[in-house]
Amino acid sequence: MEYLSTRGGTRAVDFEGALFSGYAPDGGLFMPQNIPSLDRDTLWRWSSLCYRGLVKELCSLFIPADLVPRNTLGGTSGDTGSSAIESVRGQKNMDIFVLLPKGLCTQIQELQMTTVIEDNVHVFAAHGNSDEIDEPIKELFADDDFARKYNLMSLNSINWSRIMVQIAHFFYAYFQCAPSLDTTPLPVVEIVVPTGGGGNITAGCIAQKMGLPIRVVAVVNSNDIIHRTVQHGDFSVAENVKATLASAMDIQEPYNVERILWLLSGSDSSLIKTLMERFSVSKRLKLPEDLHRKLSETLRSRSASDEDIVGAMRRCWEENQYLLCPHSAVAAHYHYSQPDSIPRCCLAPASSAKFQDAVLRAGLVPQIPPEITALTAMETRSTPLERGQDWAQVLRGRIGAVAQRWEAEGGSQFAPLG
């Protein structure tokens, strides 16, 4: 299996090349050259697997058996950033660089990252939003010499491996929710996805293409660029990023839309390069009519306001005594608005314990585990990134300094993340 850039300006790479990268050098995103198509017998066989077995089977379609593992790991800000940090904290020859949007995560999310003070963890608190944080990461990966020298890797949804594993979520959800696999055609299951950068819905679109009979719904908050793109072909940023209760989805430039458009265009890298370069300059793009039609046939979409979010949180508690996080509530809002009885699964990405303000706004009582409460008394450490600074240059300097430190101890590998 080879991997191509969505913009066609980079040579094909193997899985290891796609894994140990972020953006492709031409600014595009890596995608597998061919999407495997699964027959009914394979779906039937996979339906009996546990989640771990399903992930193994799915990943084996995209990963060669002789891949040599390496000691690198990355993640994103917010929940994934803290998860990635927890995985590598204190490890030797393994450094992780995390950018978080200062003041735009919840206090608990930020503390989960800034209270980790091991030498191999480097947290940067940037005075900017999620889209702005992505820019220095993209710049560093576009510098092919620098990326190769320091073996840079990203494990947010810029990286194909993140998308690949998320594909398994859709298969697992389908097998849990499908009433039977004995009917012809196989039953359709609707999977509702809280959507920010678009990684999860990209995985859903790939699962569809592989033959899984699902209907994917992208539900966004008030930052509704994906909703407008699906409904009207209007891939254009709004004047400002709006701060919402579902803060991890406060994104105006969802980079994974490029992967979806590439997939739906029949892998037309030339078209995608033209469209994305036009968007990069003007931040406005009207999709070609044929491409918009394919997108609207592939995805459904909905937008949820903060009022919709707290309403869904209250209803879920009243009916189920379950506290939703505001991102999960975005998906639940769509579910509550649907009169049909199609089998449906709403993806729930986080714990309500990290979003106390949203729980209180819904008129509910937060449930805070003691390990979360303890964070507020712990020492914190982070490096500020102020407006006006060259954030990419700050990152280059820190990565270079860490490399010099590790060279004396036998070498290092690095994983910057955004």
C-alpha cells in the first residue's frame, strides 16, 4: 500500500513514510492510493470480533506486516494532547511538543497538560485559536529537511494513522447497532459525529467507501463551515471563530475536508491542489457543482447552538441520568430532533468532568472525580507563545535544543503536535 498527497506534488510513500510525517511537503495530506473494498462475508466475519480484534483486522489492510516499530508519539491539544502526554511522560529518547490554545480549552483540559513537568514533555500555551496553532505545525512539516532531520511526527488527525484507527470506530458502532446481518441488503445505521477538524467524518467516509452501509452525519457547533459546505458548497471561513461550549470544535479551517474532497473527486490531486490553494489565499471557496453534489450525497450535516447543547445535556440527564460533555451533546441534539426510527449511534468524545461550566449552565450538578480535583493544586509548566512572535521559529529552537541535549545520551526521536 502506497500513500499519496491529496495535492499530488510529492512522491508516493510507504506506510512508514506516511506515519512518520504530518502534512505532506506540498502542503497536502497523505491518503492511501487504494481504498480496500470489503465483501459481505468479511463484514459478517468481522461482526463477531472484539474491538481490539477489529482494529487489528482493519489496520492490517493498510499496514505492512514487516513494519518496524519506532519510539515516537504525538497528539493534539485538548483531550488528545493530554492522552498523548500521559503515554510518553518520563520515557527516555522520546520527546513530545504540545501546542494548546491558551484560555480556549477548559481549565481541566489545560491543567491535564500543564501539570506534567517531566523533562520530555514540552507544552506551549499559545495566544491564538485552534486554526492559528495549526499554522506553525504546517510550516515545520513543509520544511522537509527540518522534518527529516528531527524525525517529526504528528498524531493528531493530520496524520493518516489517526484516521486509520478511527475507521474501526465506525465498523464497531455498526456491528453494535445493526439489528441483523441476515437481511439483503444489509441494514443501514446512522452514525452521528461531533465535528471540528473533520478527522472522524473522514474516517466515516472511508468506511462507507469500503462497503460499510452507514449514513454519516456531521454535526458542528456555531462554527459551521462544514455544515455550510455540505448544504451549499460554501467552504468559506466566517469573520471570527466563535467561542462555544463545545470548545474543541471551535474551528474555522477543518483541514480534513481536503481528504474528503480528494476521496469524492476520484483522487483528482490536480483539482484538489487548485481548490485548496485558492482557499489558502482567499479563505473562500465555492465547490464545483459536481463535487458538492457528491459531498451532499455522502454526508448529512447539522449545526447546534450553545442553547441546543445545554438542552440536549438536560434532556439526556432527565431521561437517562447520564451527564453528557458538550461535544457529545452536539450529536445528541441531532438525535433528539429526528423523528425516524433508523438505528443510530452518537459518538461521545469526552467526559463531562472536564466541562464543569457547561454542566452548570445546563442547570446540572458536575460529577468531578478526585483525580481531576487534585489538578488544581499541582505545579504547572508551559511556555507562552505571544501574538507577534514567530511561533514556528520558537518551536524550531526548542526542538533543536532538545536534540542537542539528547545527542549526548544516544539520540532522540521527536513528535510535535498541534
